[in-house]
Amino acid sequence: MRCYDCATESGISTEAHATCAACGAGICLTHTVEGYAQEPVKATLGNPSARRGHGRRMFCSKCAPDYLAQAGLVAGGMLRAG
Ligand SMILES: [Zn+2]
Ligand SMILES: [Zn+2]
């Protein structure tokens, strides 16, 4: 599999090292954002509606969840671009 983001952004062909957990696109190391599984929990006032689950999830820069941006794991701008 090839990296979808490399192909669409730069027109280059790069070997994919992971698959986006959200959209299923192939992603190279440069475009991979490492996150974690989330479990939805019953929302109560002032509490988060999801908590960290077990395991790792890989996302492309487009699908990286908000919690990764808040943690500073996603370069600013990449997440909201497009
Ligand atoms: Zn790439
Ligand atoms: Zn994705």
C-alpha cells in the first residue's frame, strides 16, 4: 500500500507504514499520528464524554482526533487544514 497523503499532497509515491483507524487510508511515517483508543462514557456535567481505552490507534493528519491537537501531538494547522 502507498501513502494516500503523499500521493494527494505531493504527487509522490511513498510506502505506507500504517493504516488510518478512521478513514482507512494508507499513511507513511511522516503522515502518521499516533493516538490511542477511546471509550465513550456517559457524559455528566463537567466531565469528558470519552476516556482513554486500551491499545494504540494510528490516524492520518486529517482524521487525528481533537484530543491529540490539545495534547500538542499534532502540528498546528495540519489538523484543521482543508
Ligand atoms: Zn505520506
Ligand atoms: Zn484518516
